Amino acid sequence: MSRFDWLSELLARFEDEHILVRRGWARRLAPAHLLQIDAEDWGKAAAEAATFGCRWAGLWGEHLEEEIQVNACLVFKGDYLVLRTEVPAGEPLLPSHTPHFPGADRLERHAQDLLGLAFGDHPDERRWTRHLAWQEDEYPLRRDFPVQGHAGGETPPDGEYPFRAVLGSGVYEIPVGPVHAGIIEPGHFRFSAVGERVIRLEQHLGYVHKGIEKIAVGRDAEGVVRLAGRISGDSTVAHAWAACQALERACGVQPPERADFLRALFCERERVANHLGDIGAICNDVGFAFALQQFHRLREIWSRRSGERFGHRMMMDRLVPGGVAVDLDRGAAETLRTDHQALRTELERLYDILTDHPSLEDRLLGTGRLSAETARALGCTGYVGKASGQPCDIRHHSPYAPYQRLEVRPAVREEGDVMARMQVRMEEILESLRLMDELLALLPGGEVRAPFHHPGKACEGLGMVDGWRGEILTYVRLDAEGRLAHFFPRDPSWFTWPALERIQLGNIVPDFPVCNKSVNGSYSGGDL
Amino acid sequence: MSTLSNFSGWLLALFQLALFAMAAPLLAGWIKWLKARLQNRRGSSPLQPYRDLHKLFGKEVLVAETASAVFRAAPYIVFGATLLAAASLPLLTVKLPTAAIADMIVMVGFLALARFFLALAGMDTGSAFGGMGASREMLVSALAEPAMLMAIFTLAMSAHSTNLSSISSWVLNEGAILRPSFMFALLGLALVAVAETGRIPVDNPDTHLELTMIHEAMILEYSGRHLALMEWAAQLKLLLYGVLVVNVFFPWGIAESFAPGALALGLAALTAKLLLLSMILAVSETVLAKMRLFRAPQFLNLAFLLAVLGLLSFVILESGT
């Protein structure tokens, strides 16, 4: 199977629908293909792509001079296609993708709030990222909006968000958050319930909006990667890697092979650490504290080793443009291998307990089901998608260095319930341990960092990395001086948060914490 | 009974009640410590609940603007009623003057009173969690109370009395006979006790998840000494059920006179029995996950069924003798 063998067919369909492709580039955003289309064809193109079977993977816009450039990313058979169009900044009207791809909902509303884009037939025109920190008619990502913002004093509390009310006798609302009882991030959940049964769940996020896209502008490559490492702390490696990849592809820099291997090693370590924590937390949310203690103990040992070997427990700032900041000495590889074996032995016993525990099964089996159709429609990747029959794992389907040299076996389940999401994590830990053993065995010698040059002209690049939550997509554009002109990191949580709204339907209120934990979306990663 | 012994009897009754109140946090802390050890943790000291109560009593009380007088009065009523319920139990000795009022129906009534005000207080501030907690508490108690009464009636039919002291004495006099009716009643009562004291698998006393809580949800809005009283009342209730199980079903060791030696033996026996019981509880809480809320009725139906079986087996097997 060759790459993009399907593209001619899609283009033929575009032609049938009189969608005019103005220009196409195969190299500019490689490995993605870039197609420029007209604004009025924007919705039709999405409709065609949806019937064709594409997955919708992101939308971002940039205020250029007089116009706003809008990009949408589609994926088919592991190949990435970016659609691009331009609308005048004075009248930024665009057809919506949401009617064809429900996962596009929040990203379009994000673009609407930050750029002032107006999506004509969007089913939901309420604000999303915008709380009350800036005025109605202000758009922070427009060029005329200052980076430091307007000094408006304290942001007033946002109590006016128009939640959709569910009417009927016996329906009541439960507001939860944004401040929660545990030490977690802020987000508001509005349940409409009859008795204990939830008939609607609506999320209101955006409480940790940090202005990542705006403050990235003007930074150099190193500064951008540092910023990317802070988008979502638990995915610091994966986000930094995606940013590095995008920058390196934009500037034509080839990191040394050893650096690729070490990046993958860090990324798999991050996956193992987070999955360990999540499995324990899922069990704890159904009152099985034993598993919490055991898995958190294992996670702690794991993080300490990361801190000891790589200088940071979560491996923040270990990736730099052109390579990695820390090398691995010969003795370390042996220590890590011993760690992997020790963890495997412990997990074997713990997995036995978890998989043969009737009272745990009673809570997790069949709870919080996400159907394969919904998962596909929303574009869920990572363990949420995999547990609902979506085998999407770009380490396998569109492997990037060093995964071309490894055979990644995605763990896929069909059940789509909390148990399946936990089991996918359990299998992914073992798979990551295997991959890390292979990485260490195949680890090439040589440098770990190549000099990072900017080609001296404006350039752009796209990075795709399979983080522990799923596919991370990062777009960068550099100006002629090598400064960042636009940065957009798309966390997988953009699609798994809406999945949670659907997962909770028909489940009872006290099962929400465990459903939520099984999805574990990143608040910070989506609030940007 | 002479005036003197009557006076010392009342003194002892007061002492016993004080002991009950003072020991309650220790039992809660001990179970917590045991659970921590079972989870391979070091755990906080078994004395931690005393420190927590001391801390809470010293803290400022915050009351929600929407709260009524019920909210302020509830902690005192809940604590008081639970304490009175505890007073009706034979703790160290069966021969106290308070034995005259040590009626099981009275005890259940006091507990119901406490629960009623607890649920009212949960709803009083108008927060969604308090209301949810109250509705869940009522769901659990509506099923737990009949099961408990049924278990108690089984005992009462055997001992021909609903007086707890009399039942204890009766069991002591009859000696260690394996009675099917008692076994069933014990099992039923144990399940009720787990549900009523908010333990796993019905409720999770250690959770921070406001959406899953039952007992904790009702007291979410409390602070300072109000919270301390609520927590203390919950600890009292735990000890109360523990003592009910060990002293009514296994009263051996309990003092039948006021002699210091007998009382000391009673205390030692009680401690040993509670130690054993708390270990069983800690182990079961460690190996079990919490049930889905809608399983709670099934769980309590089982308790009710066991209690009814106890009653039946008494009628069929034992009443003739």
C-alpha cells in the first residue's frame, strides 16, 4: 500500500461536487498534503470528506494581513491532508464542519472566540474558550490584540454561561465545579438528572486558558518547545516532541537517530507513568483503594527513576529542537532494563488481581459505554478510541522516527466501557515496556543533538505524535527571521471531552467519577 | 438494690457512657490504620481522629447564608441522639440501672431521630450534594431499618425481651449453643451495620468524590465544631454497631457485677472482641470495591432476607424447646 493512493479518488469526488482545488502542495507540510480551496466550498469539502470516511483531526486559523487563513486537518488510512482557505478579516464568514464532523464543534467555537471567525451553520453558537476575561468584540488572536492583553483587573466570575436546560417533571440540575474536592484541574460539569440517572451532561471548560497560542508568537524554536512542554504537564514529553517535529520539518533539520530513540524512550516512559496512575485512580473511584496504593507506588518508583536518570521526574524540557538535552550512559540502559523486568513481574500479579475481581468487574463492566460509531464520529484517538474499536495509533499507522524500526501493536477492544479503557491501558503498559526494551537494544550511538538552523525564509511544519492520551497534532509557522508566527498544539482531549458527555448518558450520577477518570481528558491541554 | 449500689451503678453508667464517647474515635482511627497497613501504607496513627476532632473544635464555624436554624441545631441533635442510643447498650456490664431503658426499639428510635436530622441538615443549605446525600441516605435507611428490626425481633423472641441487657444475660445463661436463628440474625445485622455506618461496599468513608458520597455529602457544608460533632457522631455509631454485634451475640466476658476485677475483665474482653471485629471489617473493606448505588437495595434485601430466615428458623426449630 502506498501513501496517499486514495487522494486522487477524493479529488475526483471534489470535482464532481464542483469543489475547486486552487493549489496543492505535497512537500510544504510533509508528510501531510496541503490543498487550498475556496471559502464557499469549505462545508461541501467536509461533507465529501465525511462520506469518504476521513477522520477530522483539527482546525486552526491565523490572522495574516487582511485575511484570516483557516486550516482543517483530515486523516485517512494514516495519511494527513490539510485543507486551507482564506476569509477576509473584515467579514470572516465560513461554513461549519460540525454538521459533518461532530468533533469539530469545540475547536470551531474556540476559533470563533479567539479569532472572530463566524461559522454559518454551526449548530451551537455559544462561546467556548471565552469566559469574561476579555470583551465581546475583542479577539485575542487578531494581530492588533496586544500579547500582554488589556489590564482589566480581576476577571469577573463567569456565572452567566447559557447551559441548555432540560425540562420535564422530576428533572433537576447538579452543578459540579469548577473547583473540585480533589486536587485536579478546574472545569464545570452540569448534570441534568432524573433520580440518579443522568439524561444530559454538559461541560463548560476553559478555566485554565493561558493564551498559549498568543504568547508563543515571537519566540525562537527553543522557546516554543519549552512552552509546548507546559501545555499539559502530564504530556510534557509528547507535546514537546510534536513541537520539535513540526519545527524540524519546517526548517528541514534532521535530528540524530540516537535522539529519535531517546525521544521515543521518554515518550513511552511518560505513557507508562500516566497509565499506571490512571489504573490506580480508576479503581480508587469505585472504592478499591488497594489498587490505588499499589499502582501509585509503582508510578512513584518509575518517576523517581526518571528523575534520577534524566534529571526531571516528568522529563520536562528534555527535548530540544534538533535533539534531546540529556544522553543515556551505558550503565543506565542496564538499570532501565532491570526496571522494566521488575515492573513486569509486579504487574503480572496485580493484573491477576484486577482481572479476577468480581466486585471490581461489577462496577467497571458495562459502565460508561462509548459506541464505536460515536468514537469514530468524534475522532477519538488513544485509549478512548482504542477501547471503542478505533485502532488509530499513529506509531503503527503512520510511523515516525524511530517507530518505523519497531512494530507497534495497538491494543484494541470493542466493548467501549470503563473496563475496556482500563484494559487498553494495561496492555499498553506492557507494549511500552517491550518497545522500550527494543529501543534500548537498538539504540544507535553518536550525537544526541543536531544544530538547529532556520532556512532564512518563512516556513511551516506539522508534527504528529502519539502521546499517552492519543494523537497530538502541532502546527508551527516561522517568519523569515526564524521567529514563531503561529503555533497551534491540538491535544487529543479536544475529542475525548465530548466523548465523556456521551459516555455519561444513561449512567447514574455516582458513576461519573469513574467514567471521567477512565477518559481522563486534559483540561489544560484543551483550554490552551 | 441498696442506695449505695444504686448510686455507684449510676456512676458506672455515666462512666460507661463517657468511655463509649471517648473510645469511639479510637475505633475509627484503628480501622483506618489497619486498612492502611493492609494496603502496604504506613498510615496515620490510630489516634489521628482525636487530633482531627481537637482541631475541628478549635476552628471557626462557617454557616451558609441559606442555612436555617435546623442546620445549626442538627449537629447537637445528631450527636445527642446517637449518644443516647449508645447509652442503651451494655458496654462493660449488664447490670446497670440504665438497663431498665436499654430497649432495642428505643435505640433504633434514637438512631432514626439522628438520621432524620442529618438528612434534614443535608438538604437545608440547598446545595445539590446535600440533597443527593440525603436522598441516598433515606434510600439506604428505608431498607436497613426493617432488616435491623427483623434481626432484633429474632433475638427478642428467643430471649422473650427487647431489652438489650436482658438478651445479653439470657445468652450468657444459655451458654454457647449454636442457634441457627442467631446466626442468621447476626449475618443480617452485620450487613445492616455496614450499610448504616457508611462503610464499603455501600458507602466509602475515605472518598473525596462528592458525586459518589452518601454520608459525607450530607455533612459537606459543615465546618468547625459542627463538623466535629457530626464526625464524632458517625464514629459513635460505628462503635455502637460494633458493640451491639459483639455484646449481644457474643457477650462472654461482660461483667455481671460491679467488682473492679469483673469490670476490668469486661473491658479486656470487649477490646479483644472489637479488635477481631475491626480486623474483619478492615479486610473486607480492602478486598471489596464499592457497590454501584443501585445495588445497595439488593444488599439490604439480603440483610432483610437473612433476618427473616432467622425469625423463621426460630419459629420452626427453636420455639418448641
